Amino acid sequence: MESIGLRATVEAMIFAGGDPVSCERMADVLGVEKHTIDSVCSELNEYYEQSGSALRVVKLGGQYQMTTRDEFAPMIRTLLDMKKDTPLSGAAMEVLAVIAYNEPVTKNFIERVRGVDCSGVVNTLLARGLIEERGRLDLPGRPMQYATSTNFMRCFGLESMGELPAIPDETEANLQMTLEEAIRGAQEEAEEKE
């Protein structure tokens, strides 16, 4: 293996995998620690960057995948006659956010949060590969649980779910400012009527 080189071997494994390849699996196959695989993938990206390559290795959770840089997407779409995906609707983005911040969740949970039926939206997100089924709950009816997929992380440029932006908090200061603005507005209205 030393005659081949660790970096070239990891590159070949990720390339041949096509889909995301588990860091843990590569480490097991090569007989090295996971941090070594992480380090080699960083070296690969530095090499690609310095050589002006169109390739890059992205980390998706505990997995790696070889992709092209974003700026090549329009030419690749044209070459492969790929149609650009239609953007997600507001409802789909809401459902995706509910799942991402609370995963795994059932359809019933999503519908309680949103207050409307979400069957069609959940099916659309499944078809696009942004969410996946994660087993059933051991409850009557055995409801399916849903979670985000590695495709979700790739599309949103996330290495881990911990990179999701924090949900804004309604702090006391914000509530106090809102209350003061409401009082000020009411006073101004009263003064205009006088």
C-alpha cells in the first residue's frame, strides 16, 4: 500500500464510491485512524485547490464524497441536458426546517407544528432525496419517522447538523422593545386624534 500512497488510495476509494463513503469504513479498510482519513481528505482539497482542479471532496457528516466545484454546475447541466430543479415551495422549506431541527419526527408531529396536512410535501421531499425514512415508532399504527438525508447536507453545504443556524430566541429584551414600540405607537395615535 505504501507504494501506491495513502492519498491516492483514499482519492480512488471516494471516486469509485460515487455516493458518500463512510470515513469509518475507509479507515477500517486501510487500517488507519479516522482522523488520518480526515487529514488526507483535507490534503486532497488543498491539492485540488492549488492545481486549479474542478474537483473537491466534501464531508457530509461522517462521510466523504467527490464533487465538482459549484461554478461548473451550469456547464455540466447543459452537457448532461439536466434541467435545473424547481425551487422548493415555502411549505416544503417549512417542513424541511421542522424535520431538520427536530429529527427524527413523524408526519403527525410535522402537521401539529404547521397546522395543516403535509402528506404531499413529505412525499416531494422524499422524492427529491432531501429526507429519508428512519424507521417506525413502536406505537399503535407504527408511524414512520423522517430525518434529513446526506443529500440535504450536500445541497445546503453542511458538514454536520450542528452547523444549522440557531433558531432565533424571543428574549425578554426583544419582548420589552416590542412592548415599548406598541406603547409609543398607541401614544402617537392618541396625540394625532387630539
